[in-house]
Amino acid sequence: MKKQEERVVSAATSRALAIVERGLQNSQDYLNYLAALTRELHMETTRPQVGNAVCNAIGKTLKLVELQEKYGKDSSDSRQGKVLQIAE
């Protein structure tokens, strides 16, 4: 039985990596990142485990944003918006 070759995208050509290195600051950045990652998963140039880990991390980030909006207190810095204090 022939061992299947694993196609993995190099860091130099990964669109998803280039997007995340610039920073994910807003929802459009997240959408662009997920679209690029989805393409790489579909093209089998990124391992499914990476896609799974990224989706789990983004899900937790979105939950934190939801909690911040729901329970956060207004910051003294008006540009920062609400802040959620996790622990004292």
C-alpha cells in the first residue's frame, strides 16, 4: 500500500497565516481569515486538526465578546468600549 503524500502549505504562501499575522481586529478580519483557512482546508494544504483548533479558539473568542457586551462595564477610555473583569 502506497503511503499518501501530505500536502502542507508553506508559511510563505499561506493566505490565512498572512491575514492572522496582520492581526484580527474586527469581524471582517475574522471572516477573511476563516475564508482563507477554509480554502486551504478544501485544497488539503492545511491539516484538519489545525482548522479544528482555529474554529474552537474563534468560538471561545466570540463567547468572550458576547459576555463582555452583556456584563462588561464602561471603560474610562471611551475608545475601548466595555471591559469585562475576569478576576479580581
